[in-house]
Amino acid sequence: MGAIENLDQLHQASLAAVQLPLLTRERFADLVGLTHATVFSMCDRGYLPTLHLGGRRVFVNMEALRAMCADKVLS
């Protein structure tokens, strides 16, 4: 049992090491308190930076959004 726990911990650590700063549009909407439809529309119009993976999978790029916000604050 100890070996499986260690493998699981290793797997979790490796996932954390390669995670990208991406959220699904649905998760982003839930976190910021907007409707899914509003966030989908904002993404479609280019108001939120997105990354398209595998056809219909669209993610909000949180690092790009952070950089956009920092640019607005600093300018």
C-alpha cells in the first residue's frame, strides 16, 4: 500500500509541475460570478484571452489575463 501512495503522490506532483494557467470557460464563469453564456460571449469577442485545444475545447488563459490587467493598471 505504501508504494501505491508514493506513486500517487509522485503523479500528483508531476501534474502540478506541468499545469498551465488555464481554466475552462465554465470554471472561470463560476469563479468570477458571471453566467456561462456571458463568458462564452466574452471569449468569442476576444475580450478574454483564450487557448483552443482539440477542436471545441476552449480555455481562459489566466496568465495572459493577468498580464492584460497589469498592463491596464500600469499604463
